[in-house]
Amino acid sequence: MTSVCNFSRVSGIVAVAGGWLAVAGAANLHAQVPAALYQSAVTVSASSTVTVQNDRLQAWLRTEAESANPAAAANQVNTAMAKALASAKAYPAVKVATAGYSTQQVSDKQKPSRWRVAQTLSLDSGDFTAAATLISRLQDDDGLLLSGMGFSLGDKTRRDAEDSVTQQAIKSWQARAQQAANGLGFAGWHPGHVTVQTGDGGRVYPMMRAQAMSAGGAAPVAIEAGTTDVSVTVGGEAILDSASGPTR
């Protein structure tokens, strides 16, 4: 019986000592954690957008031919494209490139099997009048078909717009960070990890118009360039200064 009591006493001492060691270890670990990990922070974001007039035009025209002889169809397309390229040389302000050459066999029950050959001509220009005039000429004189048109911002125009709107977005973010700090009872703050992202708003507004009469006297090619929304979003942490924090 005596040996049992002694064992219990020893166990109790060990248990108490173990608990004291655990508390002491936790205190030491807490002392080693950087104070920065306990700083209060709030995440805020702000965006700014500017509407910019599009200054680039892209257009796609195609020539196509069908024949029972694939070589004959290809020759017809090649001839038409060569004529179109020659016409485009008179418009140095318009960048021209060929693309999308295809040959495929077409079959149906009512017609004999035949071959269809097609090729695309792409245009890119900042001179809308020259581009519209060339498009009309390629359709009327060279027999090309207009597949579509699109508008965009030139590289320099986009960069200038992004630089301008970035400064506005940063100021808006700073104002929101200050408002958040004040609302939480902190008088001061400083920026933590912050990101700046750019992107298009995607909205298009018709504003610019350029027209050129076609060589054959048909209706002019009307161009509505529209505008592009360039937006910048700033988001990140505002680290709240603990020295100016609310009273607990």
C-alpha cells in the first residue's frame, strides 16, 4: 500500500511539472512570434474608368470560287487575290495581310461534287477614310466580299489611357483605405500588399463616322468606330496602425 501511495505522489508531481513546462513552452513560442502577425488589416478595392475613342480599324474580306476542277477554282481565287493586293498598294496607310487559305470538297444530292477554294485578306489601319475607300474598291472592282469589321485602341493610345486612369484608381483606393481606418477607429494606416489590374470595360459607343463613296457609285461604306472603356482596379491590404487603434 505504501508503494502505491508513493507512486501516486510521484505521478502528481510529474503531471504538475509537465503542465508547467507546457505553459512555459507556449509562452516562449508566443514571445517568438513577430508582432507584425498581430497587426490589424482591412482589404479594400477601388476602380477607375475612362472612355477612349477607338483609333484602329480591322476588316476582313474574302474571295472564293467553286469548280468541278480544284485547280480551276484555286486559279480563280489566286488571280482575284493578286488583283486585290495590287489595289491595296495604292493605300500605304492600310496594313494588308493574307490569311485563311482553304480548299474543300462540297457535295450534295442535287448537284455534282465540286471544290470550293477561299482566301481572306485582312486590313488594319488608323486612317479610317483610307480604309473605307479601300474596302469599297476591293468590293466593287476586285469582287471581294466583306466578312466583318472591328475597332480597337492602338498600343500607345491604350498605354496612355491606362497610365492616366491608374493614378485616379490609386487615389480612390487611398481614400477608401482612410475611410475604412476611420470607421474602425484607427487614425492611421499604411499600405500592405497591393495589386493593380487593367482591363476593358467592354462597352462600345458609336461616336466616329468615316465614309467613302465606292468606285461603282454604290452606297458608301459607313464606319462607326465607337469607343472603348479602359478600366484599372486597385486592390489590397491597408495595415491599420496599432498605436492609433481603438481603446479595448
